[in-house]
Amino acid sequence: MPLIDMPLEKLYQFEGLNERPADMEEYWDRAIAEMEALGTGCELIPAGFQIPGAECFELYFTGVGGARIHGRLARPKRQAGVRHPGVCIFHGYSGSGGSFSGLLRWVAAGFVAVNLDCRGQAGKSEDIVPVRGNTLHGQIIRGLADPDPDKLYFRNVFLDTAQLARIVMAMDDVDETRVCATGGSQGGGLTLACAALTPTLFRAAPMMPFLCDYRRVWEMDLDVHAYSELREFFRYTDPRHEHETEYFTKLGYIDNQHLAHRIRAEVKMFTGLMDNICPPSTQFAAYNKITAKKSVVIYPDFAHEGYPESDDLCMSFFLKD
């Protein structure tokens, strides 16, 4: 089989390359406290789309920085005293949470299902935090040139995922001990972040996770496609790479490999060994730092694409006792 990255046995040993900020733990402890101070309140507006046996709502909450964050919620018809498992679903880069119909397979399995529109991407969530520096293309670099690392775009999105999980856990028809998270690509990275920032999350199923080990992406010359903004950032902002270590260290705040040790949920990761968008080694840089119970489903011949039966495996994983 051809390889675009390390052999599988090396992937299980890879510890990552991207710089880790010295105050990583303090940074995220402070961020979580800011998010938790907002509480678990939300607004549920009955959606125009409804279907027998389910209830569908537009969901809104106020995230860090005052942004109005949008998602969609679908749940089984409420019955007194019945509590359901929950699932938070995160979308790919530049997209949106999608349709209510996409949530209904989870409702059919008995879940309260929610998705999230990431700030400033294709959905309805606001991105209102002002930043200094280049914002021409992409959100990994949003806030990277700002002196305040709290202005990093993905700091706030990571916090949105954790706030959403807490909102779901607080719902009176949800079993707060069985709330899960999943998503692919950016959604896979956000699944890892949600699990890291939500210690009571039950299970997490990241698929081909993005937002892991930016330095490794750079050294593989794969700062194209989803990571192309890194190349553009240096060309525009630091053309002689005089501040390269400083910038990669700042990116370390939003690198899932440096958050992975916080994960307490059981994790099942899905990885294609021919992925040249989110290379397998970057995914394993995060996976190998997870100390909770974990497993990985390998697709040797698959790239950054849908994986056969992965949805079935994910749902079975979330349903098992």
C-alpha cells in the first residue's frame, strides 16, 4: 500500500512537533471559567421544519465575547420522566451545521441531537470579536497577529462547543451522564476540543480531525487546502520567518494535541491513512496524548472523505452500555 505519511506503527509512537505554550493550562482554565460564567441558558424557537415523532428547534445562546451562537436541536416527543442520551454534532471547515433532517437518525435512536454553526462560517452564528492583523483568508490565523492570545478565533469556537455540551447536559429531558460528541474534519477537531473542555462528556468520536499539529502540517509541505492560510499568513505577515517560533507557539493554544490530556470521555477516532488534508500523523499527535480509554478505526486506502460504515460504528459506540 502506498504511504503519504508514517507507517502505522510509527503513527502510534508519534508525539507531535508543534510548540506548546508555557501557560497552556492557565490559559484554558481561565477560558473555561469565562465560558462557565455565562451559564447554560438558551433560547429554543420552534423550527419551520417539523415531523411526526420529533420536535425541532432553532437554538440560540450567548457565547464568549457576546456573540449570538446558533444551532439546531431535534428531540423525541417529550414524555414525562423520560430522559434521553444527547449528541453534539460539529461540521466541517467553512460549512454549517446543516439540516434538521440530518439530526433525525439520532432522534430515531432515542437521542436529543444538536448541531452547531461555527462563528463566522456558513451558518447563522456571529463572529464579532475584533482582532488585529490579517484576516484575509481562513480562521486558523484569525487573531494570530493580535498581541492578546485570547483573540484567537478557535479559542472561542472551542469554548462554544463546550458551552453547547453543558447546555445539552442541563436539559431536563437529557441524561447528563450520556452526552456524546462527533464530527468530521473541522468537526473532528471540535469533537476533541469539546471532550477536552468538558470533563463529564460520555463519549467522543472524532473523524479525520483537523486542528492538530500545525508544525507537522508545515513540515510536510501540506499547508495547502484546509491549512493554506498558514502559508498565506507567513507570506504576508512574516515573509522571512523571523517570528516563526512565536507564531507556532501561539497556534499551540488551539492545537488539540496540547488539550488531549484533558479528555476523560471514551474516544473512538476514525482515520484514513491516505489523508493529505489532515495528515494521519497530525491526528495521532493528539490521539497519542489521550490518557482516557480510546481506540482508532483505520481506513488504509481512504483519504479525507467519507468512511464506509463509520456512521453506524459511531452510533453503536454511543449506544453501548
